[in-house]
Amino acid sequence: MIQVTNTITKSKEDYLKIAIELGINDKWRQSIVNKIKKNISLLYNDLKPVKVLETFYENIVNNKYLK
């Protein structure tokens, strides 16, 4: 969505490593902040995730995932 993938993790351990790095590495944290600011409009101008969530909710309401 906003192209900030280097803060995505698959484990608690990796999450903690990134959280610590963001806390102690000012330069890296600022680069993440700048990238978010630069790409934030991508988040609000992309309706695809909203449509996917909408379809998911519709399927739940129609019990398609409960059978």
C-alpha cells in the first residue's frame, strides 16, 4: 500500500528487533517516516483493500466462510 515493507515481520522476535532499531536508530526511523509521508496518499487513493474487506464481510454475513 504505502511501500514500507521493511517494517513487516513474521515473528515476535523480528517485531522486537525492528521496534528496538526504530527506537535507537534515528536515521533509519526518519527514513521510514519520510517514506510514509511521501506515500501516504497511496493509502487513501487505493480502493482495492477496501473492496477486498467489503467482500470478506459480505461473505461472512452470507456464511460462506462458516460452512
